[in-house]
Amino acid sequence: MKLSELAKEGRGTLFGEDVEITSLTADSRVAGAGDLFFCIPGTRTDSHDFAKEAEERGAAAIVCERDTGVRIPQLVVPEAREGMARISAAFYGHPERKMKIIGITGTNGKTTVAHMLYSILSEAGRRAGIIGTLGARYASTFVPPALTTPDPTALFALLFDMQKRGVEYVVMEVSAHALALKKVEPILFELAIFTNLTQDHLDFFGDMASYGEAKRRLFLNMCREAILNADDAFSRTIEGGVPATSYGLECPADSFALIEHESLTETRILLNLEDDLIEARLLTTGRHNVYNALAAGVAAKKLGVRGEVIASGLLKVRVEGRLERVGSFHGADIFIDFAHTPDGIEKSLLSLRPHCKRRLIILFGCGGNRDRKKRSLMGERAARFADFAVLTSDNPRYEDPVSIISEIEAGFRKYSEQYVAVEEREQATKYAISLLQKGDILLIAGKGGETDQEIMGIKYSYNDKAIVKSILEKL
């Protein structure tokens, strides 16, 4: 594709000759012949500084916000991140315009809602794909996870392949980071679903107002219709941008649900989707999963799926690492969950509490180089809603795990002294399992279905479910 064509899409000015572009990259280390290299200002580094390296490796041209001093053609754009998204979409022939894309944003619940809706659409015979925290799936293809919302060069390549292979509907998790960094700028979402807004990512956004503002962008001019959680106060700040449908369990809503029966492994509900009554079963527990089912059900109904198919699709949902029962020991049940925020910890513990006959034990840590303000809050919620805690490492990244644990302890000790700290996560898991007696429930929280643990820039293979199964086999 000619650089001049991409210049129009990227709203930039071309300096130099009009060259042919055969591929896109934002990594100067892998730049090569025919590549268009994107210079992106970052929080730690600015890849404008690597433009010359890209040139030396054979890149055909540069996209930048300012002159980089290279001799190859430069496409100067007002904003590099938005330019990268628009140019990537154009390079791949705007696949986003040829499919119906459903975006899901919110602090918690994105992955579960996405998999519920994907399951329903698949059950309805729709050719669907999914992109999110657990990777991408479509047409018998699986792409391992990297980011919740991939960077534009990868995202639009993925959408292009989906479209080429006959996908009609894409269910996509849209993170606040992706919205703030304009990764999905060219996409007009058929539907946009909002789950909730609770504290997270303040290391990046600084405050809740900025965090919320990033999520609000999805509903102002990037979607045709919104599906909003009536029980989350932030929803009321979203209304008005586009036509909206509400769902909830407490406040008046267009769609709601009645919980008919709940056990540790299943929930039976009656969904009222805008006066369409649907009996459904979820093979999981927790009030928050009823919200997730409502959001997915409303979206499916908007897309023309019949009620009985919605129920059948919900019954078949299995979401890796989301309040997933992974074993038992001495008559106690062991669950893993992705809960990694104060709200997530509270909801998961409250979901398990009614089914716990003895002690509710939680094992968790907090990620390093992320929102430090939530660490003590997570400690507080664990102390209030669990009987005992094992504090350990999550993904410490470049921080000292012991320092992270001490910040969790500061919040925990406000409400309880019933905890131990075991820095190494596998050892902590062994210890927690050794405590179990009949009637106990152990919740291992924070990592869910993640398959690695990041320590000092290195990602080591690590999966909570596999670790639990290995320990139980030895026991």
C-alpha cells in the first residue's frame, strides 16, 4: 500500500517520496524492508529515539509527531497513537467496517461477559470471534493472550484475519488503557457494554475521575447503542450519548433477573430481557455473575438471538480462572479467581460465603509497579470478608515482594490478625491447602487463568490451577 494513501487515513503530512508499505511495526528491533515504523511517546521511553535504528534495519518510512532526522520518508501526524490506530485499520482494509463488533468495558466482569456472549452467539450459529484477556478465538484458531486489548498493529491484523475467515461478530474486551491510548479509535462498535467502575489502574490514570473518563469515551461517539449497569452510579454519567438500555438487580432497569436458586456450583435465574422471560442456569455461583449474564443476555437479544438459545449458550459457558472450582482436599473446596481489585475480592468472597460451612480462607497478593493505593484496600476487604488469609506474591515485577505484602498487611490489620505471609506463591499455596478441613473453602485470587508470573522483567511459567492440581496429586 502506498504511503500517500496511509497519510490520508492517518491525517498526516508526508515528507519525502511516496514509498510502498508492506508491513507495520512499532518495534525498532524487528523493523525491516518495507516496514512502516511508528514512533510512539511512552511513559518510560519515546520510540522517536529509535527511528534511526529502524532506518538502519531497513524500514521504508517513519510515522512520527516530529522530525526524527532520518533520511527515509516521514509521515508526521498530530498524535502518533491515534495515527497508528487509523493507519493500521486502513492498511488492513478496514476490517472493522465489515463485521459487527461488540465492545465491553468496566473494571471487573469484562472477560466473563465476553465469553458468555461469545458462547451465546456460537450457540445461535453465528460466526463469532472473541478478543480479550484470555487471548483470541475464532474459526478454530487460538491466539495466546498478550494484552486485554491488543495494540493497533496486532489488533487490526487480527480483525483482518477474522474477517477473511468469515467471522461476522467480534466480542471484544476494551480496556480503559486502550481507550485512553486510542487503540480502537477507528472502530464504531455495534454495541458497547458497561459492567462497573471500581478502583484500579490509578498508577496510570492518577484518579478515579480520569479512569472513568477514559471508559466514558466508548459510549459518547464510538458505538451505535449502549448497554449500561443501572446499579452502578457511573452509568448515570454515561447516559445521553447514544441510545441506551439498562440492566440491573436493584435499581429500576429495562432488563433484570430473579435468582431462583444458588449453590456452590450453579445458579438458576429468571431473566427478564425487556419483558422477554428466560429461565437460565449458570454453572457458577455469585451475584456478580448474574449481572454478567444479564449484560450478555441483553446484548444477545439486541443482536436477534432467541431466548431459548440465550439460555442454552449461558449453560455452556466455562471461563478459565473466573471463580473456577479446581479441586478439593479433606472435604474442602478450592477455587481460583482473577479478583485483583478491592471490589473483586469482596464480590468473590461474598459469593462463596453462603456456601461455606466452616472457614473461608483467601490467598492473594498484589501486582508490582501498579496501583499501590489499592493494596491496603484489598487487605481490608480480605480481612472483613474472609476468616483467614495467606498473603503472598502476585506479579511483583520490579518491586520487592515483601514490601508489597507489607502494604497489604497495613490494611488487613485494621480488621484482623488472622493471616500469615508466605512470599513465594507456590509455597503459600501448599501451606494454604495444608490448612484445609472439611467444610472450608479456599479462594486463590489475583491471577485466575494467567499462565506466567513476572519477576524482575522475566515471565516464568506459572498457573494457579496447574499448581493446585500438582500439589493435590502429591498429597
